[in-house]
Amino acid sequence: MSLDPFPKPFSCKEKPTIEYPCSWTYKVIGMNEKDLTAAIKTVIGTDNLLITRSHTSSGGKYISLNAEIIVKDDESRLMAYQNLKNHAAVKVVL
């Protein structure tokens, strides 16, 4: 039996164990902070929402905001992600 000196990387096929309800943070990237903030509030609502500024690109074209919410289950977590991703003001959601 040989031991592999290099452990296998985490597989994306493995589903993480998440205990709900829990705090979840989305990094939301767009081109305009005001529009991005409005998009987050429209999609998620304002209850239990904390929006903080994360980063601005070196050229100033893109801004990222952290949107922290309490999610109650997988379905609500994934729905928030999908709705943010589909909003016109949002370029990327992480």
C-alpha cells in the first residue's frame, strides 16, 4: 500500500454540510454601487440584510459588495443566488 504524498483536492461533487438557519454571504459584483445596492435589496429584501463594501477594481470600473443574510434552507439560499445572478445590475455573484 502506498501513501499518496499529494492529497486529492476537494471534489465539487461533494455536497457541503450546512446547518440551517445560518448566515450566508454573497459577493455581488457590478458596475455601479447604487444600482447594485438597489438590486440586492430588491432581490433579497431588507429584513436581516447587511450590505458592506468589499472591493473596487483598480480601474474603478467594477465594485463588489458583500450581502449577508440569514438563509433558512437550501432552497432559499439557491433562490437568492439565482435571482441575484439574473438581475441586470449584477455581473457576477460568488
